[in-house]
Amino acid sequence: MQPIPIRTTVIGSYPFPGWLEFAVKNLNEFGNADREEMIEDAVIAAIHDQLAAGLDVITDGEQTRLDFNLSFYGFIKGIRENTDELRKFGPPAHDQRGKNSIIDTLTAPQGLGAVKEYKRLKRLAPNGPTLKASIPGPYTLSGRLLPNEKYKDRFAITEALLPFIKKELEDLVAAGCEEITVDEPSMSCYAYKEDTKRFVDIFNRTVSSIGGKCRLSTHLCFGNFKGRPVGYRSLKPMLPDFLNLNVNEVHIEMANREFSEVELLATFAEKMDVAVGIIDVKNYYIETIADVEERIRKCLQYVPAEKLAVAPDCGLSQTARWASRQKLINMVKGAKKVRESL
């Protein structure tokens, strides 16, 4: 049971400051000490914006990651970046994202970097609200790796990555992390055409050793690269199997889908807490406080207040910082008004 009704939270990512975008494209111009200072400054900026908004749960904004999960490949041995298949012109979308060829046995001898991120966040926000770490699940992480003779399909790659994710989750808990999101948007994107029971089995094996040791959630959305979805955007294919995910909370994209299938939130709420995406990260319309109140009351028809959290639909990395900041401020203000009226 959540300690706070209508808890305000985020998925994980937050926009890079403009200077960090520039620095990422010119890293060879900086020394190691320069890079560490930039990362710390960027995390401080992300923390500042979240604290100023008044969120109940914050993250480090994933400021050390290139793009949600792409930075994790830098920790995995046995792969090589492959840009041959990319479409390089036209509207930016998912088919322009880089892939990696597998050239040797996959290993991650130094972990995946999430523990270092969490320790930095804990050091920079020691007396803040609840601190959350987020990490992609193995099926989602497998999506940018190309099969080969040894790893013949995406599921074989997923099975190879699963122990790395599992170990990282165990290390996060050992480091004192009390709240973790395992992001599996690829599962929700492809639930309409893949075996959902197999998805659930993969997820539950990934988190099996940390059950009961932290507040565990998963994020299910339909993609958000350059503000574009990628999957079939319906919750129905996920049911009933996704109800068997071993999590305390499930996060579900709603705002961008105009609250389509909102009644299905009740089905999820029977088994777990529900964090509803009530802020559209793909839209530069800034939701008003009144909008937020109306959306929360709509959700309360299907999810009890003590089981409800509210958040943006997805990570905010693809949304301008000025818009992200104001969206979070209004989300928190709206949530507090509804909470006080209960």
C-alpha cells in the first residue's frame, strides 16, 4: 500500500540541459574530470527542477544516458555498433536508431552503470523525497542488438541479457535503493503479436531475487522516440497475462491516448497499484491545473486514491525542458488539490 494517496512520480528520464546536448556531441573536447563535472551538474539541474515541482518521487533524470537504453550497450562486451542499416534522411523516427552487431559472447563484467547513477543521486539529494532508479528490462534492451549464429533471435538475446539486468537490480537493492522501475515498453508495444505469457515469465525471472526488498514497478508504454510511438496502442492485448507481473505498481500511458480504455485501469488495480500517465509528453500543450484535476478524478472512478499515482506518460527526455518543468509543476499542484479534497 502506498504511503501517499495520489502520489506524484516520474518514469525516469528528464531533458538534457542545452549545454549537455552540445557536450555529448563533442566529448573528445573534454577531459575525464570535465565530463564528470558536467554529469554532476546535469543531475543537480534535474534534481532541482523535480524538487521545485514538488514531486513525491524523483530520479536523476537519466542524465548520464545517451537515450533511455542506448548507454547501457557501452557496458556490454561482445558488441559493435552497426550503422549500415540506418535510414539517414527524412523524418526522424525509430528506424533511424542505431543497432549493434554481436561479435562475441555477451558479458557485462562491470555491471550496467545504474548503481553508480543511484549512488550519485543519493549523494546529491540526501534529504529529498523518495529516490527512484530505473533500468530497461532484458526484452527492451535486446531490441538494438542484431541476432547472429549464436544468438539466433531476439528471445535468445533477451535470455543472454537477463542475468545482467537481474544482477544490476540486486546491486541496486544492496546499495540501498528502495524504489526501482524496470522499463519494458517493448513488451507493451508487441503484446498484440507476441506470446504475452512468455513476456511475463521473462519479466518475473528478471525480478525474482528482489521481490519484497524494494518497491518495484514497471513502465508500459507504446514508444516515444522523437515524440513518436512505435507499437499497437491498446491495453487489451496485455490482458489478462500482464496481471501476473510481479510488481507493486504498473505505470500505464493514458494522456497521449486521450484516456482510451481508461476503464481497464480497474482490472490492473485489482492486482497492483497503478501509476497513470496523465501528462502528455508528446504534446507541447501545457496541461492546466484544472486539466490535471479532471484527469485524476476520471482515474479515481477506476482506481482507489490509495492505489493511484500520477505521472507523465513516459520519460521526459524527448520534451523541451521548459515544457517539462511547467507540466510537472501543474501535475503536482493538481494532484495536491485533489488529494486535499478527499
